[in-house]
Amino acid sequence: MELLEFLKRDEILFLCHHNADPDAVGSCIALKYLAKYLNPKSNVRVVADSINKVSKNILREISDNIDIEVYPKLPSTVFVVDTASTSQLKVNVDELKKRDVVLIDHHKPSDLYDIAKLKIVDENSPSTSEIVAKIFKDLNIYPPKNVRLALLCGIVYDTKHLKLAKPETFSIISYLVKDISFNKVIYLLTNEGDEGKKIANLKACKRMILKEYKDIVIALSHVSSYEASAAKTLVSIGADVAFVVAVRKKEKEIRVSARCRKSISKKVHLGRLMEKIAKELNGSGSGHSEAAGLNAPLPEGKDKNKIIKEVLNLCYKKFIEELENG
């Protein structure tokens, strides 16, 4: 297996996307264990520029850690895990292109696909953690309890508590769950306790603009942070599709998160839609059929409210175009 050659190398960096979620964290922690198992003398690290609250809970529970770094030094071998595009990484992309990159992911292929020397990408997999669990299974290496717990959290998180699970997902869960209470997994994923997220969700509701098109309810809103959670909340309270913009002056970027109901995803693939919108904003976007996002540079000297209005109008316009063309 070509993957083994990369995993046995003496120095490896495993990279998570920004605001790393349990799927990214679980996958990277498991791959780090596998690399050390195959080469005990290796120097391996997991790095992200930020991780979310739920991921922090999981890392505390399994007594493991991820280094929080912006623009980390890149060794000759870099694994990019559960990451849709280079825009989700705070790394020197020109330097990354000079490294041996292994991509392990379940998103629609993007610029990272062209950079990678080895690609293990399955768009049909509900989570990257499931892909990684299959790697262990294929190698006949049974991971320890803390690693299995991390993978289970990643699977359950990205399948929306198994709502998006496929038959094979339950087979993988059965493989991983030995001596682990499934209630523990659910507890770790629901024990967020983040006041900032709650406030962002409420602000998104307060600022929400509703539009209707052929019986489809489209919610448009904006927040300063937690845009993904806000978009998810707007759909959970009744919208068919939601677009939430976050303008980040400190990072000099615009972020947009989109969420929709399954019935809408059959007509419009949000990942492809976000990719198209991002190009008009000189950014990059990707994601799944029901959940996607984009990052774009923040125009200098332009009013924040005007930017928000223009981006939301663009999202609405492109969504309608995609709906009509679909």
C-alpha cells in the first residue's frame, strides 16, 4: 500500500482545517497514532490554526492535543486531512506545493487534489473519520480506546448524529465501539456550553431576511462569528436554505456558510454553488450537498454593511440561477 510508505516516514505533519471540528480532529489523532505505530521513532505532529469547542472537549477526554499554529514549518511530508481547499489552511501554499502531500478527505476535489502526491478521497463517505477507520481495518491494526473514541465522535458529528449515516457507517461504528459507551460519544458532542455561539445564533435570527421563491424559503443573515452554526440554526427553525455571512476584519476575509434541507440539496448542490460564488469574490469555496462554505478576501476601504448586503444578494441570485438551471 502506497499510503504505508508515507506513514512510515521520519517526520510528518498532519494538518486540520481552521476551526477544526471533531471529524478533522478525530481523523488526525488516529492517523498520528498509526504513523507512530508504524514508525515509533518518527516525529509526528497535528496542527490547526484553531479548533472548535466540541473538539476541545474530545481532546480533553482522550488526553491528547493539537498544536495551534499559524503558518507552521512544513516538513517534507504533509498530510492534509478533512480539508476542502487551501483557503481553509493557514499555511504557505507555495511551500506546501514543494512537499509530498497526502490528501485524505470526503469533500469535492479542489486545488488540494492537484497538489497531492497521494489522494484518498471518497465524496460518498459521510465523514473522513470513517475513511480513516477503514484504513485501520484494511491494515488489520485495531486502534486503542482513545483513538476509537475520537473516530466515533468524528463519525457521529459529521453524520449529524447518524442522520446522514449509510449502512457501512454502522458497520464501522460496530468495529470501533468495543468497550466504549455510545452515551459518552453523544455527551461529548452535545456538551458545547459556548455562550458566544448561542448569542451568534440569536443575532442571526434577529437580523434574518426571508425571501420566498417557488415555495422555497431562503434565509439571509450575518454574524461576526459562528456563521456555520447560525446557518444550521436558521434551517432548523424553518428555512429551506440559509446563507450567513461573517466579515472578519482582523483576518481580512469574508466567510459564508450555507445550509439546506435534503429536499433542496437534490436540486442544488451547495458545495458546487459555493465554489461558483467564491470565484466571483476571488476566493474559494466547497463542501457537501447540504452544507458548504467559502472564504474570500475582504475588499479594502469598503463599508462593512455594504459588503454584507452585496454578498448576500450574490448568494441569493446564484442560488436562484442554480435552481433554474438544475
